[in-house]
Amino acid sequence: MAVLDTPLMLFIAGLGVGSVMASIARSRGGEEGTQMMLNAGLAFIGVGLMSSGWTYAIHNSLLASGESSMCASEGLVQCGSVIGDPNWNNLFGVPWGMTGLISFSLLFFLFLSLRMDMHAKWSETFTNLSWYAGLAGLPFVAFLVFVELTQVDGAPHICPFCTVAHLSLIGFLVTAYLLRGRRESSNWT
Amino acid sequence: MAAPKGKDEDVRLMAALATFGVTSIVFFSVILLAPPVKVGPSEGELAPDFTAQAYSGGSWNDFRLSELFNKSWEDGGDGNWILIQYIDTDCPYCWTEGGKMSELHSQWGQDVTFVTVVLELSIPGHESSTAEIEAFRDKTSHDGCKGDSENCADRPGSAHSWLYVDDLAGRTAGDWEIPGTPFTALLQPDGIVAWNHNQPENHPSGEEMDGALQRLVPDDHEHDDHDHDEGGGGS
């Protein structure tokens, strides 16, 4: 069981690293702080990408064999009843894990572009786009939390890897918000 | 002091390539870890799963199609095949097929789990209800079957003893790509679609469900290895 929990521990550690980086970045002014904030955002996105991929793998294994060794299928904290519920485990036929993978890829592109050239003419636009793209994900997170707590078979359940993906988005959104603040307060560089 | 200028080259192309690379790595890692399963109603695909309320003769209960699947089943092994039928209780062809289904069940009911899913087609006069589903299955008195022109008690065939699933809202019809009713498909015990009524090009000429059952379901199938309850009516 300890081996099975390793990915979850790594994802949680990734969220911790992102949080620490964002916290340090807040206390630093100028370009150095902005770069660190972008790094923090990229850390959150990285965790979001990997946890989304993990939930997609769980989805596939549940379909193939009816069970998955990648996450528990019993109890309150489990994936089987959440990712395995045919009524709620997809968005118009696209598994939620795949949806997350695509969404975090978009965020990765925006933040990586900013990180590679934070002085570009389009950097302000990309900062705003990042914020709005993150905001657009929030209703989906709220919906999915509602679904796992009230709608899935045997609810409530909490899917730990789904929760990691949700927290990644929230972490990203916080960094995007703080970056916008830095820009508005002329603390970008 | 002048504000710092951006780089001369546009880094967004590099960022896009890097994004594509990272996403591809994650995606292909997933494929290696757990390959995607093709889900759909076509032959060779995993049958679309669904949950709904099902009537077993005395009561309505939660039903999940995949709970009938035996994922460890291997070709030639034991396990119940699944005949899934989509009907509309007001459709005249479904009315007639009621008799045929009774015959098939009397012949194959020991080897094959029958499931009938009831839709409500968007046609005037095809309004249905759970009461009508019960009456159609049980052959009890209810005016309103076959386009409201017949009493359900007069349906051809005997009373059906297998599960009738309520999908009057049509939630499963999209996944199953139901073009009209009646529709039938035969699933292997592991849930893979073995025969789809709408793919005649894959079947011997003119083959219907009875022919498919004879061709696909093994003759030496063990009758005493039933994993699944077919409902309160018994079979």
C-alpha cells in the first residue's frame, strides 16, 4: 500500500513546493520575485498535469479491468466510485483526466511563455489570459467537488488525485492573481 | 531608466513546442501505464456503461450494466453473455418483438442475461411511463402500449422475467448510438460487444439475433455458473 501511495505523496510534495515558492516570491520585489512567482505557478501546473494524467490512467484501468491498483476503491477517500462512475466521469465523453491534461497544457504554455520572456510586449496580455483561464476552471472544480460529495454512487466520496488536480488549479490561480497584482503595482521588474 | 525590453525573438513558438513535448510525455506515460479502452456500441468495443433504475418484477432497483461484466473472462470460458435490447413500449416493431424475445429467453435464458432498456422516442403518441414499462414487461392491463392503441396485456409473447431498465429520459441512447427501436446487441461476458444489430456487414447474410446467439454463444456453456440475478420474476 505504501508503494501505491507514493504518487500521491509526490503530488502533495509538489503542491508544497509550489506554495513555499509562491510565499517566498511574495516577499521579494522586482524581477527576482516575479520569476519565482512564475516558477511557483509552473510547479502547480506541473502537479496538475501529472495528477490529471494519473486520473486518466485510473480511468483507463477501471474500464479495462473493473478495478485499479493505482487508487483505493473502498471507503470515503477513494477513486473507484468517482472516476469509475459512468454518469459523472467524463465531460461530453472526454474523461475528466484528459480534460485536465489539456487545460493544464494551456496554462503551462501561457506561464512558460511568460517565464521565457517576461518583458515581451504580450506579457501583460498573457498575464491576464492566465488569470482568466484559471478563473474559467473554477466552476468545473466546484462542480466536480459537488459531484463527488453528493452525486456519485455511494456519495460522499473524496478522490485524492482529483483533489490534488483541483488544488493545483487553485494554487495556480493564486499565483496568477499575485502576478497581476505585481504588474498593477509596477512591481513586475 | 527605460523599462527592460523583451527578447528579439518570439519565444512563444518555443514555449508551444515545449508544452507539446511535456504534454506528450505525460500522455504517452499514461498510455504505457494504462492504455485507453475503446468504448462504444460497435463490435469489438467495450459496451458503454450506465446506471439507471431497473424493474425486476416486484420493485425498481439501482442497476449498473458493468456489474454484469466478468472482466476476467477469456474466450471460450464460462460466464454469462448479455443480450441488451432497446425498445419503446409504443413502437409497433418492439411490440411484435416482445414475442420473439420471449422465445429467445426460453431458449437462451440459462446462458444469456437479458436486459431491456426502455426509451421514449420523440414521436407524438409515444409518451411512456414507468407504469407502462411495468405493464409491458409483466403483460398486465394498461392502456397505452403500441402508440396508445393497445392494452399492454395483449403484447405478443409471455410475461418477461428479465430486467427492464428505465431510460425514458434517453440518457444512454447517445452513448449507444441508438438510431431507432428495436435495437439489439450481444455482449461477451467481459462486456465487449460481439454482435450489433446495426452492423449487418459483419454478419452472415440475413443473420438476426437468434442466429447470432447460435453462432457466438458456446454450446457447452455451463448452466450452473450464474453470477447474475436476472430479477424477481426468475427464469
